[in-house]
Amino acid sequence: MNNKKIVTFTMSLRQSQFEVDRLEFEAKNLGVEVNRALYKDLTFNLENGKTRVFVKGEEINGDNTLGMWFRVAGTRSGKYTEARNLAIRLLSEQVFAANHGGYLGWTRMGKISQHGVFLENEIPIIPTRIFYTKKQVMESKFWREFDWPVIAKHERGYQGKSVRKFETFRELRRFVRKINEKNVGMFLWQKYLPTKWDLRIIVLDGKVVGAMKRSAVGDEFRSNFSLGGNVETWNLSNEEREVAKKVAKVCGLDYCGVDIMKDDDGNSFVLEVNRQCQFQGFEKSTGINVAKLVVEMFLKRQ
């Protein structure tokens, strides 16, 4: 048994339960213990030359900790995202934290920030518009460029829950009228791609481990597994592999899921990157043992 533990952080015991259960199972098979912690279990002693980090009252350091694996830490106050980043900074020379570069670069890596990074690095994106007042939305008439239907998504949405499709101007106008004016700038307005399927590609430690195709079912246009989408394994092209690897690299991520959608002509567009992606549907459809690969990543860094 390895005398160092992997510490996992979640907001609650139910959050990412499948992923943490799987990590714990595969770690045990490799002789590694997983210490399940909540973000609220963290405390810090900050003092020049005597700084210490604690989880549930026990100090974590390079002598007892193999690595830290963080799940979503988003709160309205931001206190847990700051706690996560503080732990990463203070332990950077002792303990490997998966996705440390991405977390320190972007405390919250929302969809708008991602699009800026993608464009800066010439990564293909779906044509998108961003506005900050209702008047700008209505006067832009962007739907004339995109044609109907059009898509709106919240920049902090997850699992497809914030994505909306508008078939007509009337539907769009009704939605815009309901938005609080101060929240208009949190939405991305995008051209609709009619293919109704996308790819989830997992990149781990700089290598593409595989991909699954997610297909929308029935009248549902969103393909997310959590929304009932069908999943199946996908044989990646060299182009798809390189795009996914590039996304992970420029975003400073050791572990992530890259979502790519294609138009009717087969052109690829990166929808987003998820730096704490779930993998239940991925393991089911591909047969790839993601949890084991995550543990092996930590073991390689000790």
C-alpha cells in the first residue's frame, strides 16, 4: 500500500459520486487510498515560513499526499474556488494538483473566457455573438446572419441545462424580455448546427484517451448523456485528436473533456472544454477505464 493518499474535493458527498467511487475503487486496486473531502473541510494557517494546509484537521503535505483531484467548486461567493487555488499555490512544490495550471490561470473558466482562449489560439468555434444590453440584442438582428433556429446558452451553464433553441423571432423576443438586464452579458448567442450530435473527447496528461459520440434523442436537440442522449464509441481522426490535445494544452489542463460538434460538411467546431468532466457515459460507451488512468497519472507524478 502506498503511504500517500489522493485527496478528492467535492461540494457535497453526492456531487460527482460516480467519479469519486470509481477513483476510489481503482486506486485501491493499485494500492492507493483515497481521502474523500469536502471543500468546507479545508482550513489554512497562513504565516511566513510556517504556512500549513489542513483537511478535516489533518495537515496535508508531500509526505502524506500523492495528489489532489478537484471537482466543481463553483459558489456564488467564490469562497471554495479561492480555497482550491490557495491550496494549489501553497502546496505546489510538494503535491501534484491535477489541472493546476488551468485553475490558477482561470479561477472560473466560463464559456466566454474559453472562447477568448480558443480564438487566441486559432481553435475553431461556432459563430457567436455577445451583448450587454437587451437593446443591443434586438438591434443587432444577428439572426439574419445565422438564420433560424438560433441558440442561447448561459456562460456558466452545465450539462446542457442552460442551452435554449429559438425557432422564431417571437420566441427569442419573449426570452430576451424575461432576462434581467444585468445578466444579458452572461449569454452566448450562437448559430445552430443541425447535426444533433457531438463528440466528447477525454484528454489526460497530454494524451487523448478516446472519444464518444453523443446523439440527441427524439425532439430533444441537446445530446448530453445526462439529458438522455445516446452514447457510443467514436474512432477519432488525426485532426480531432490534435484539436483536443491543443485545447487541453492551451487551457493548462491535465484532465478534461473537450466537446466538438460538426456541421453538415464535416467541419469541426469546439463547443467547450470541461475541466472536471464526468465519465460515466464515457466508460460505458468506450470501455476505457478512465478512473484507473487518473490514478496512474498521480502515481507517475510522485
